[in-house]
Amino acid sequence: TYQTFDPLVLSMTGAVQLYSTRDVNNESYQPGNSLTLSPSVGFAVNEKITLTGGVSWRFKESDEINGEKIGIKQTQTSLDLGLGYAFGKHDTVSINARPKVSGDGDIQINVGWIHRLKN
């Protein structure tokens, strides 16, 4: 969902991942289900540049083997930072970084290019 207050765009993304039980090496394995919430804000600096920022929070249940829980429940929090640049009417490049604030530490960096076909 999103709400626009020009030049700001507020958005909230949520995801639920539900896993079914499967057999692995003759044992019943149930991966832990998870919930993710990601509120963010986008700021249109000008007609070519957009900055984004937000947080992402994820909760994951424990996995189970043969009905017995293994591991612990986990939460992870990440900071979401992004930059979008429009080269013209048909091309946009975006760079996004997601460093972990809590939980297992790593960073994701994504670079994307969108080309819109002419009508």
C-alpha cells in the first residue's frame, strides 16, 4: 500500500511465507514460517532523482524435524536505502542497499535498469 504527499511517497509492504512439511532423508522436515514488514518513504528530489529510505523487519519461526523444534525463533532488522535516476523517458537505473541492523550480519546491494518500450 502507499500514500502520496507530493514529493513524498509513503509505502508499506508485507509478506507471509508459509511452508509445508516435506520428507528429507526419511525424516519429516517443516521449515519455519516467516512474516516480513517493510515501511518506507520515497522523496522525489527532482524529475530525474528519487531517494528512498526505510526499514525491513523479519520474524522467522523455528524449523522442525519429526515434530521437534530445532534452532530458535529469529528476528532480523535491515535498513533500506536507495537511489533512482531517470536517464530519459524510457530508462531508469536504481541502486539499493540493505545493510543488516540486527540478526545475522550482511549487506545486500542491488542494481537495476528499467527500459520502457515505446508505445
